[in-house]
Amino acid sequence: MRHDAWQRVMAVWCGRYGSGYLVAADLVLTAAHVIEDAVRVGTRVQVQPLDATDAESWLPCEVAWIRDDDGVDAALLRITAAPGRAPAVPEVQRWGRLTGTDPGISWQAVGFPDAAPDVAGLRESEHLSGTLNPGSRRRGRRYAALISATAPGDLGDSPWSGTSGAAMFCGDLLTGVVVVDPAHWRHGRVEAVPIQLLSEDAEFRALIEQATGVPLAVESVELAETLAAPAPHRPVTPMGLLRADAEVAPFHGRIELLARCENWCTAPADAAEVSLRLLTGPGGQGKTRFALELIRRMRRHGWVAGRLTETEPDEKAARALVHAQAPVLVVVDYAEGRAAALHTLLTALARRTSGSPLRLLLMARGTGEWWTTLRGAHPLVRDLAGPDAEYALPPLHADGSYTSEDRRRTMHAFATALSGLRDYGPCDNDDNTVDWHAAADRLLALPVPKNPTAPGAGPAAPSSALEEQIELLAALLQAGPRPVPQQTGSVEDVLLEHEHRYGQQAARARGLTLSDRVLRRARTAAALVRPEHETDALTLFAAMPGLRDLTEDRRLDLTACLGDLHPPGEREAQWGSPQPDRLAEHLVATALRETPDLLDRFLPALPGSLCYQAFTVLGRGWLQETAMGDAVTRVIAAHGRALAPAAVAAVGMLTDPGPSSAPSMRCCRPRRSTPVSWSTCCGRCHNTAKPWPHTLS
């Protein structure tokens, strides 16, 4: 169950006990039969948090939604008590359903059964657990859950009476509502209404989405560790507002490509097949946001859809995907760097002979050696990826459809997000409070460049989705009470300077007083690598110029500070990857322009795993940031033998830049002076490094 589960569990009282669960700020989910008799005769319905200690803690409710037909037995109660009395709900509830065939799925629920004693006049709770098998009660559209505990006897029809309405969890996913102790099972199992049935009710869905502010998405229990959670990322810094998975700016455009991808997913001719597509586009073009919109649409169609997590899938995850009994869309972002994950998935899918539709959407900055190698190593890719399998994502509004309304909506979306960001929203000091929406209106009233290809049609369309957002967010921050000095014409630099100042505030909050230079070096290090262990973070700081002289205590505090600025998310790491990539790459490139030999001074001292991460970031960004290519050429030439394994492992993910822009270097062998590509040189000169094509085999 979730870490905040205890504060959400509710006892329900309406002349008799029932159970419930707080699924949103003021909505309690329970079973319809618990309250319907009371509602019919006008009895007041109340709920009480699990941790309540006195009889005064009951909270009055009204029925927001109730349904007891077609196998559905559920209700939503709205707490009508004064604000602040109900428990806080810090995170959006995640929902689940069973999609596989393997038995023995663990479940648990907390309720208030008649068998439990009273404590100080309050009904005691009972934590039930056990296993459920997806094949049981399929015709009745119920989950049949075996209970691991021995049922108490001599308590009438059912010792579990009072547990009705309890939320059934499988892992962190709320999967069902406990409703009945079926006859003939000696109280050894309970049945639950699947959440999937509730999600198909339009009124239920609308209430949940209105209360949470996000679309209701029902995830696969079996794929919960494989596909990323659907809730948007919560930004903690100004730069975080630009993350694609934060979904701050409204989605617009891409109508034709979305329709094409939806048709690919649902095409009847491929209904029972695995199918694969590749979506390419430069960094900042909008690939991730496009994929999130496609995921949302496919969920509306009843599909299990999501992005592959950063954790490498194991055989269990691959098996769950192969045996899924629901249509599935898996999006693999940064596919050029996910060779191991793709190998695991494609090997498993090659054994799949039947089942529900399964779609793989790979996303990368372009094709290249990685794509050629993948197609050569896996017959499944050759079979699935036909001539129409590659989509190139065009610039946003390449058709000239960009409008002033698009610009206005994006600007006000940032204004709303800034109002909710720490140190940018309302505060006690009126001098530091800013009306971001008023600032947005002032900016929107200024003249903007017109579209030269369609005079009078509206503002000039940005070359990429990210370019538009960087421009608008930077302008809005500069219109606030604390603009930064604008020494260059680069909006990226302006935004990174705001981010730097926010980082200084985070450092001071942890008792760290850092010079601007030290903090910039730390942020550069964070953009290049994400250490999994604390010892690796300390090694990184010990190697990085400008950070070497910090004491171990200060290095640990700095590690925690970077984790505050960039939460690790789904992957076990000391901090997360600064997003969006383009800005992180610009940060690194700026550091390399200021200190051209920076990589030479610290990269050879890092373990191979961290070197690989650094080369991955450098490889993605060097086409747009020439300082990266120059620095990579220099460090490989000087330390090729030590860095070759990591460099060769990373170079396979590079997209094909064409011969004119690919960084090159002199071969490490003294007798060869002919310039060759980085991957060719490392692969030929160092017998410890295997060329990229061998990494999948």
C-alpha cells in the first residue's frame, strides 16, 4: 500500500459500520450497499479517519455518486466538514486492474469488520491480505481474493461484515472495492468490484478528475513496475516547468500525426499482432509530450498505455507484457540509449504467438548505428518495421497554424504554475508577491514578430515546442519582481540564471553557503551523471574541479541539495536528471566553453558506469552544442585507452549526424594519423572495447 495509506483509511457509519478510503481531497470511496439503506430513510452518513482517537472526530458526508447495478456496488461520499478537518491528500491516487494470467497476485485492504473489538468506543481496524487469481470470477466481473488469515467464528453470517467498502490494493494501486464475503467459502475469501468497472462510469470519472485535476488512468498491476506512473511530474524549480512530463503548457497541434498513430494502434488488421514504430525528432521538438498525449488518448480507448520506466525490465516484466490480456501501448523514450531494455523486450515478444494488441513506439533523436544494429540483431524488428514504420516529428505548427491564442494559453499556463511554485507564489511579504497572470497579460499586449509566410495570420511559429516555451517562461520570469541581469541575447542563459538563483536558495535552506562557481560546477556534474550510490556521488565531487576541496560533510549536503532540486523519481539515484535535456546540455556546453579542459580534469577519475552516463549526455547534445564535440574529441585523444569502453558503449546511441558534423580524432596508434570516427577509433585501437554492434548479442 501507499506510504500515506493509513491517513486515508476511513470508517463509515450510517447506523452500522462500513469501510472506505479517501481517494481525493474530500471524496471517500465505499460500497453502495453500506449506505443505501441509510440514504433511503434519511440517516446521516459520517466517516472517521483510521488514526482518530475520540468520538468527536466523525466527519459529516453527503452522497456524491452511488451505483448498485450491473455488477457495480460502489459510492463516493463528499466530506462536508469545515476545511482542514479532513486528512490532507498530498499525492494523486493511482488506480489499477489485473491484465495478466499468472495467479497469486498479492492484495491487501484495511477495514473495520464486526469481528474486531471496540477500543475506547471506536471500532478497531483489521489489515487483511492474501492472494487473488485473475481467472476467478471473470464471468461475474469480480475479483475473488483469498484471505491468508483464519476467519474468526461465531459471529453470525460473516465475521467480515463491516469490511465492505474497504479499498483493495495490489502494490500501490487501488484495484477494487471489497463488497461481499461469498457463501460456501468458510469466510476464506472476499469479493471486490474492479476499479476498471467504476472508471467506465462517466459520472464517477468526472468526479475523480474534477477533484484531482488529472485524468483518471487505470494502470496494469502486472506492469506497474514496467510502465511509468501516469500522474504528471511535480516541478520544484522554474526550469522544471518545461519538463514534458510536467505537462504545464497545454498540448496543441500534431493533429494529423496523432490520428495516424491512433489508427496504427487500433487498426483491425493488426488487432492481434505486435507492431512497432519509430518516432524521430531533434531534442526539444516535442517527442515526449506527443507520446504523453497519445498515451492519454489510448487510455481513453481502454488500453494500458505508458512510458517504459528507467529501470531495466527483467524477465518477469517481459513475461507480464507478453501475456497481457488487455491492449497495451509501450513508449520507449531515448530508445537510442536503451539497448539492453529493447533486447529484453524484443526477445520476449518474439515468443509471443497470440494475445491482445501490443504496440511499441520507440522515440529517438534520429536513426543511426543504434537503429541499424537493432534491426540487424532482432528479426522481429525487421518483420515489424515496414516502410511506413518511421515517423519524423515536424516542427511545431510547421503548417502555419500557430495562433495568438496558442501563445496566450501557454503563457497563462506558466503563470498558474509559477503561482504554485515555492518562493514564486503568494507570500506574507506583499512586496515580493506578484500577480503572474497580470504580468502575462502585459507581455501578451506587446508586439510580437509576425509570420512572414502568412502576413496577418498571427505570430511567427516557433521552430520547436521547447523554443516557444523557453521564450515565454523566460519573458515571464523577467517580468517578475526578481529579474536576472541579461548579459547575452540567449533566453537559455536567462532561464538557467533563474535556475541557478533558485539553486542557491535550496543550498542555503540546507545550511550550505556556496560560491556561484562551486554551485555551477555541481549543477554541471548533475547534468552529466546520476550516481546510484552515495559513494559514487562523493567520488564525483572529489574528481570535479571546484568541488574537490569540499569536506565530506559538505559533499553529502550538496548531494542532498541536488536531490531537492532534481528529485530522483522512479530510478534509484542520488538525484534526477535535470530536464529538459536541451537546457541541461546548454548548461554543460557553457561550462565547457568556459573551461575547455574540464572533461580532461575529472572524467578519467570516474568509474566506468559514470563515464558512460557522461558520454551519453555528451553524445545527445554535441550536434547542437559544438563545445561538447570539441571536448569529447580532446578527452578521448588524451585518455582514449582508459575511456574507450565507456565511449564505445555510449557511441552506439548517437544518431547519424552526417560526415560533416561528426566529431573526429586521431587514432591512438602512433603509426596511424588518419582522422577516424570516435567509435571506429575506439573499436579498432582498444581490444578491451567491443564495437557497438556486439552489445546486443
